[in-house]
Amino acid sequence: MALRHASPLEAIDLHASDEQRGTHASSSLLRTDGLQLMQLVLPAGHELPQHHVPGELTIQCLTGEAVVTTPHGACGLRPGQLVALLGQEPHAVRALADTTLLVTLVRKPGDAGPGAA
């Protein structure tokens, strides 16, 4: 079954439960040729290992607390804060508490990118 993404001009409820949205805890919310929005739900202590994506991105903390680490340093995030990263920038993300992040990826034509399946 294909993952359902929102359409442009369709409201996305970031507070909706997984049951209401019909997705897993972490999910791709919107995907177009040029943009992808993902909601990542990370339990305290969970770490996404270092990786990179082709395009620029932002990581916004909705709940909890996380640290984004790059070869250039680290940035702590609390609710209402976001950080921007350049494309190809290696980064890791570690949740210091149960955390929900909104990741916005700028996609280039032909990028498979995260959540491509």
C-alpha cells in the first residue's frame, strides 16, 4: 500500500495521533517534486546515526529536546526552535527526551531521498 501524503493546500495536523493519520509514529507528511515534510518521533536516548541528504533542510523541534550534530559542531533544539543545514551536510540527531521533530527537505529533480519507498 502506498504511503498517503497530503496535497498542496491540505492542512496537516501535527498534533494528530498515528491512528488518526493512519501512519507509523515517524512519517512522511508531504512529498512533491521540490519538497518533503517528515515528522520524526524519537524516544529519549534514540539517535539517528550520521547521514546526509542531497538538498537543504530544516529540523524543527515540536516537542521534547534534541541535539543535531555536524562535523562543525552541535545545536540543541527545544520546542519552537529550528536549525537549517546545507545539502550534503553530514549530521546526526539525538533525542534527549521523548521528541517530535518536523523535518523539511528541499528536493532536487531525481532525488530519491528519505521516505522514497
